[in-house]
Amino acid sequence: VKVSMAQMMDILRDEALALAQEQYDVSFYCEPGLDVYGNELQLRSVCSNLISNAIRYTEPGGKIEVSWRKIASGGLFSVKDNGEGIAPQHIGRLTERFYRVDSARSRQSGGTGLGLAITKHALNHHQSELNIASQLGKGSTFSFIIPPNLIEFNQQDGD
Ligand code: ATP
Ligand code: MG
């Protein structure tokens, strides 16, 4: 089934702005005409978890950048934050069920540690995997690429 990513990004933006409570600088970019053949509920829950994590693990006043764009190898979704970051020894384990880094914010935030395990599973269904780049104290970027065979791109003329 074709998922309208422009529509989904609108919903995600509303959700993000509500979560951010005007305490974060939230920016969204959505490539026009770039859609995915896949499961809408799964894709939305993936993106929604990555965005809520970025807000949850970033101090108020921080910056969250969400983007969906066409690249040579498919459709790239990414969420970048300038929050607490993740130490290298934890990065490989984040998609394990119930795994949480025991940072001050994790202790406070009371998540279950299931979000990224579900995310990994849902991305597998879309021939994709989660990429995590992070620097402790500087921030993190969570991203995934949907391969060309699962995307449709109708380039906009822009005139
Ligand atoms: P939930 O099940 O409610 O999503 P959770 O957010 O703790 O709970 P995950 O989404 O799986 O669970 O994330 C696992 C852990 O990875 C988090 O507890 C946190 O320690 C770390 N983490 C995830 N995203 C970020 C981020 N953007 N910055 C820093 N740490 C993060
Ligand atoms: Mg989470």
C-alpha cells in the first residue's frame, strides 16, 4: 500500500510540536513527491518513537531536526538532536528489548525500553535498518533508508 509521506510528516509535526511544548526548536523537512510502499501504522510508529526519543533525551531549549528526503540509495528519514548523546558501548544494544541507558533523563522519563526494539522489527519489514550516530554530551542522529524498490518519487517541477 502506498503511504503518503507528506501527510504522515504533517501528522508527525503536529505530534512533535505538542510534545515540545514550545520548549524546543523543532524543524521539519519533507521532500515533495517521495512516498513509500509499506505499512503506514508501522512507519508512523517508527518515526514517532524516534522523534519522541529525541525530545525526551534532550534538555528543554534543545534543537530537533526531522527530515525525509530523496538520496541516491532511496528515501532517507532522519532525526537529529543536540541532547545528552549516547556512549559508544551502549549504542549497539539500544535495540534490545527493555535496554535503557541509565542516564539521569532515562531514570526520570520512565519509558519501557521497548521503542527501539519495535522500531528495528518494523524497519526489517521495510528492508531497512536503524542507523545510530551519537556523541556523548553533543547529541544523536537516528536514521534509516528505505530502498528504491519500496519508494515512489514523482519529482516536482517547482515552477
Ligand atoms: P519507550 O518504550 O517508551 O520508547 P525508551 O524511550 O526508554 O522507552 P527506546 O525508545 O527503546 O526506549 O530507547 C532505548 C534507550 O535508548 C532510551 O532509554 C535512552 O537511554 C536511549 N535513547 C534513545 N533515543 C535517544 C536519544 N535521542 N538520545 C539519547 N539517548 C537515547
Ligand atoms: Mg522511546
